[in-house]
Amino acid sequence: MVVVLGNLITDVVFYIESFPVPAQALQGVSRVDMGPGGGCNVAIVASRFGRMTICLGEVGDDVFGKVVLAGLSREGVNTDFIAVTEGQTPVAGVLVDPASEPAYLGYPGTSQLTKTPVSWVNILNRAEAVFVDGWIEHATTELLISDAVSIAREARVPIFFDPGPGNPRQDNRWHRLVAQKSTVLLANEAEVENLTGTTDSLEAARTVLKWGNELVVVKRGAKGSYLLTKSEEIESHGFPVIARDTTGAGDSVAGAIIHGYLLGLSLVDLGLLGNATGAAKVQKIGTGHNLPSPQGVREVLTCFGKHVKLD
């Protein structure tokens, strides 16, 4: 059972002609999507790989909360333990230009939870893996995540942490504390360097391993990834595909890495799986229901003469 905690949001995505979008101007939109986003993306990819997946978090009792719950249920993700509270669900307005580059507009929504529900403790203790990311809209969410990570760590459950860029409206110093308690760190080059105060991503990853992490995955976009353990380091090259939309690529890679880790894949195969999943995603437009399937990942691997066990 894979548990995804926090950052349950609705993505409203507009595909625009170009940046910038001047005030008072009217610009055409070629496509609009709305569906679950944020941590939901990781849950959806894990579920598509056949993992029993549960989301823990909070949504408001508004239309956007209904979008999150219905969207996750449609993907086979268990939503029974998501708290539905009086208020509003966080929303990300995403603008994507023809170069597939996104810009984000964040609405924080409201938050009512101040402590970890008892039902969450039982789930965390029984999990095969717990995923959390570093995006929070409210300071109280930091406390919930830190508490959940401590519960999972005490139960010897592997913890996957993706700090992301962090919310500029929040104090992100907690990222380092959660990273130090994590089993697997997933971060891009800038994020792992920022996390450690090191200006070289490989040296930064080695620093994280000294904190006690078992595995560090440094996501490098189209270039692929670095994967490091205490005994092995590899550079896994990316697959040269034409990107249509990079939104959600990192989330897709995270879902794939969790699945591959639980399968016990070698570091080489884990890198291939993560990169192929990212490549499958960027060829698809949108997040949520538009994320890659295992079949799409197999097609990327086959196209480049690679094979990885997916089940």
C-alpha cells in the first residue's frame, strides 16, 4: 500500500499562445483541463502501475474538492481518509505555452486540520511506502507532514520525499529536517543543491546520503537522472523525445520510482523506469487523468531498445 500525504489540489490548466500575458489583453486558449493535481499526480501514477494507493490530506467542501475526490476515485485511488472540511480547496492555475513551459498561479485554499487523525496513524503504520512533497500552503500542514514522517519512520516504512522548489510564501527550512528522516530523496539539481547548501548536485546528493538516506534520485529533466546509494552511483541518460507539456513530469517520475523501489529493481533499471516515465509524460498534454500509463512507459522503453520489469 502506497500512501501519498498532503498537497491535494485541483489543477486548472490553460494552454496559451505565448508569454507574457499582458493585463487587459485577450489571448486565445487552445485547450483547458481541470482535474486533480499536486500530490494526486504521484498517487495516480502509482495506482496505474498497479499499486494499492491511498491519499491522506484535506480538501474543502467546494466544487474543487469534489474534483479531487472524484478524480482520484476514477483512478482507483482510495479517498476514504481524506478530510473534507468546511472551506476551500487549494487550486493551481497553470499556464502552458507552445514550448511546453508552465507558469503557476497558486490559490492556497483553507485549512482546518491541526493534528494527525487517528485513522491516519493506522494507515501509516501499515504502509509499504509513504510519499510527501515539500509544497505546503499553510504552516499547520508542515506539522502534519513532520508528524506523519515520524510515525512512518518509527514503523520502518520507506519514506519518499520530494522537496520541490518550496512555497515562497512559507518558511521552507523544514525541508531539511524531513529530508534527513527520509529513505529516498527525489529532487532536481537546483533543489538538492539548495537543500544542502552545495553548488554541485552530485556532491549535494552525497551529502544527503551522509544524513542516512538510502537512495538519492537527482532529476535532470531531458538529460535523465543521477541515482546514488552509499555503494553505487550511476548516471541514467534521458530518452530524447519531443516534449509537448512538461507539467507533472517530476510527479510521474516519483510515482514510477516508488513502484520500482518496491519491486526491488536495480539502480540501472530504476533509472530507466523513472526516465521512461518522465519521457512518456512530456509527450502527453496535461496532468491528472492525462498522466502516462504503464503501456506508454513500455512504448518508450521499446522504442529505445530497453526493457524493465514493470510488474
